[in-house]
Amino acid sequence: MQAKIKRIINMLFYHESWDIMIIKDHGIHLFPDNTLEILNKSTAQQLKKKYTFQADPFLIEKDDKLYVFYEAFSFRNSKGTLRCRILDRELTEIDDVKLEGFDDLRCHLSFPFLININNQLFMIPESSERKEVLLFQSVEFPARWKKIKVLLSDTEVTDNIFLSINETCYLLSTTMDNKIIIHSAEHLHGQWQRITPTLKVSNHHHRGAGTPYIVDNKMYFLTQECTPETYGKSIYIKELVTLNDINFDENLIEQINSSINHSDGVHTLNFSNNFIAYDTKINKFSLLAILKKLSYKFMVKYRNIYLSRQHN
């Protein structure tokens, strides 16, 4: 009975608020060996609060600056947009720019997954409302981007992870109910085909939570713990043992809980040579929470109807 009352109170008077935390690791980060230790013991700096959701940070260090690509969401339009927060090496915020080249999509965008190939920068944003997986290329860093290819169509998947193994490219995606979907191609711009390898998994939380990393010839990737009750509860670091047309095999290495900063959730983590970034959730009290949630659901439904008509 108490649990039911608590759920009702949370539904009526609380909504999620996400923020981005940055740690300057001073060159001591050895992923994944001491990642959890650094997250637990280091003081993180929160990016200035400008939007209800500031989430999904992806990092690039360039010219003594840190570029944090992220999702910005406000209940005013109930739609995520992509932005880049620019900081100096001391984490002083210099600028916050909206990414150009995405407005024509007219959908919620998040998870700006970055890919650097031969000094060319690409992005696969989360655009599941369009039932497409899209590839963008940077034409003027960091703000201007152009769409160059539809990688997957008529496919509603979220938080796509790109990786390359033995000269084959893979996309790891999840359906809206967290089931893993895998595609392969000869190269990023190639013809992507779905594959159905036998799955040997450590758990059933497959949704992407950051960039894959190769350390000592081992491939690691991150997924987020999402349940019907809790979105973005924790992050799993996993080692990808085998991935091909026949087998998908991974092992759990570490779990990163929201206890790292005493929050209510964490669901994206990335790092560069000198910095670690993660997002963090607080369940925020608001007398208008239920109205904000209803407005969000209405706007999502409206966008889905609009996008469906555009595709038909």
C-alpha cells in the first residue's frame, strides 16, 4: 500500500531533471581498472544549469578546449535538441552553441554519438521518432553538421553504438523495450544488414550508455540499466568477447551506480585523455509535474502523427 501511494505521489509531484558532471582526471584514469574509484573519490563539476535535461555527454578535446556534445531538453517544447558546451582546460565555461543541420528532422534528438575516422568527424544521433538511423558529418566544428546518409530506415531503435572489429562495422541498437538489434556493414557508409547472432549476455540491459573503447586489445562498451519502473538507474561496463554473424558474447566488468554522487540515476559516461563526463538524475519536486508530463506525452504523440504523415 505504501509503495502504491509513493508511486502516485511521484507521478503527480515529481519529474526527472538531468545534469552533466565533469571530472578532470589529471592523467590518472586507467579505464576500466580505476574508473569506478575515480568516480567515487573525485570532485565533479556540474555544467551550468540551462535546461531541464542536460544529458548524454560526448567529449572531444581540441586546441586546449573541451567540447561537450549533449542533449538539451525543456518541457516548454518537450523536444530534445543537440548542443555543444565549450570549456577551457580549467573547466571554465566559454560558450554553449546549438548544433546546426538538424532542424529539418523535426523530431526529438539525443545521444549525439561521435565517430572519428581518418580525421573526419561523424555523428549518429538518437532519432527514433523518425524510425530512422541517420549519419551526419561535421562541416564546421563544432556547430555545423550535414546529413549524409540514412543508415537504417523503417526501424525504431535508440542510442546506437558504432564499432569496428576485424574490418567489419557493427551497429548495436535497442528497441524501445530494450531488446538488442545488431546490424553489420563493410564500412560506415556501406549497406547495413541486420544479423542475428546467438546471444551470450551478462544481463538484459543493452541500451547504449557511451562510446566503446579498446584497451590492451580488448573491446569495452557501456550499457545503461533501464527498467519499467526506473529509467537510467546505473551503467554497466562490459567486455565484448566475440561479435560476428554467429555469436555475440560479452562479460560484465563493472557497474556504476548513482551512489557516485548520491543522485537518483546515471545513464551515460564518456571520457577523453584528461576528462571524464557523466550525466546524473534528480527526481525534482514540482506542483506542475503532472502537467509537464501530460504536455510531454501530448507533444510526442503530435510529433509521431506528423512524422508518420510525412513518411506516407
